Amino acid sequence: MNFRRLKPATMATTLALVSFAFAAASADPAAARSASLGGAPAVVVNVNFQTQLPIEDLSDEAIVKSQESARALLYKLANKECGLLTETIAKTCRLSGLSINVNMQNRNRSNQPQTVLYVKSNARYSITLKDAPDKQ
């Protein structure tokens, strides 16, 4: 598969959401005080994505473009996550941290060498939870 020929929708389907961690810990001391005074407590949500893409063209320009495209896709996914969180569990959402790791490795698969681009990201969001629905 030639990464440069992938359409954005195809690239998105190659991503695997590998973990969704929901920590019910206070995001900061001010939020904890706010919660104790009846305000909505802030919590932290971590979302991890990873994908691997075979690289056929090993020229410097092609490798740089492949890495840039992969990072751009992860930035777009991180940006859209607040929308998903506010549709489901969050009243407010703010991206508070994002790390992206790009790693290229050679591997042998069925005795055929192949260069693979591994791309991982961790996005951290500070959210306030929606009010729980009233029990009836």
C-alpha cells in the first residue's frame, strides 16, 4: 500500500483506538474546590491512537511527507474528540495535552523486508461531566 495515495477517509479507517482511559481524578485543585462547592468536577480523559503504515518509497521527501500526513491525521482526530466527548459524557471539553510519536522500522515478513512507519498519539482532555439524568 502506498501511503501517499491513501485518501483521508482510508487513513482514518486504518487507525485503531487502542485505549480509552477515564480517570475520575480532579484535573486541578481549583476544580476540586469547585466540586466541593456544588460545581461540576473536572476529570481527565486520555485517548490513545496508533497505526502502522508500510513505506515503499524510501526517499527523504517521501518519508517526510508520509510522517507529516500521519501526524496531520492524528491532529485532526485529536481535534474531533472533544465533539465526541460533548455528544456523550462531557458538558465542557478542552484538549490539555497531545503527544505524537513517529517511528520507522524495518521488519521481515515472510522473508520479505518491509519498512513500516509506526505512528502513536496520546491526547489528554480536561472535561466536566454532564449532569446525571434524574432517577425515576
